[in-house]
Amino acid sequence: MNRPSTPLPPAAAQASRPKSKTLAAWLAFLAGPLGMHRFYLHGLGDWLGWLLPVPTALGVYGIERVQQLGQDDQLSWLLIPLLGFTIAGCALRAILYGLIDTETWNRRYNPGADAQAPEGRTGWTTIFAIALSLMVGAAVLMASIAYSFQHYFEYQVEEARKISQ
């Protein structure tokens, strides 16, 4: 008796395609705040990939509020750093992807492949992704922290001024 063949579940179909470390690093750097690197590595069923656009969208909304309402909008003080921290976190993830050694990458993301498969190797394009992620991620993280602290302390000074009068 022949059983009808059942289609592979999405996770099994995803596991058969080799995953490139270089592409994952670039996706995390360029489109990480939208979750593209998570979808590439784990498929469309990855719930963390679907959550990443939320702080990104909230941060963009905070930028729009500042443009419409000005610097005194306190809600934007909370929302804008969400975008910065998400970008910095995705840049860190790109760095981590790029620095994983070949055997570990292939064991984790290409389980059926040879330990030295070319998808897990580090080339110059991977190194450029790491370097750019380090530069941009650090700059965005420092800017987000500076923005948050500046507005927090300005708010504290203004409240102290109101109390003293």
C-alpha cells in the first residue's frame, strides 16, 4: 500500500535550504528592525520576527510627533529611543552573526550540511557588514542614550523650576 505523500511543514521546508551567514548579517544590519533576518533564518512563523516592527513603528511615530508638536512632546521622548535601541540591537545581532565560526553556523542553521560548507564561511562582505554594524549601531545607541538623558534632565530642571516658584 502506498501512502499519499504529505507536504513538508514550513519548518522542514526551510531547513532544507542553506542559510548564508553573510546574508543574515546584512539582513540584520539593513532590515533588522523589520525582522527580516529572523524570517530568513527561522521562517515566517517566528514570533520575535513579527514583534520587531512594533518598537520600530513606535519610534517612527515618536519622530513624527516631534516634527508635528515640537521638542516639548514628552511622549516622543519615550518613543524615539525605542527606534534607536531596536536599530542598535539589530546591529549587535548582525555583529554576532558575522562572528560565529563556520562550524557553529552550519551546525545551527544548516544542520544537514558539511561543517565547512561555504554558507557559514566569513568573507570580506561579512566583515564589511560587521564593521558597518559596529559603527552605525554604536552611533545610534549613543545618540539614543544622549537623547533620552538630555530630555529627562531638561524635564527635571523644568519641574524643579516650577516647584521653586
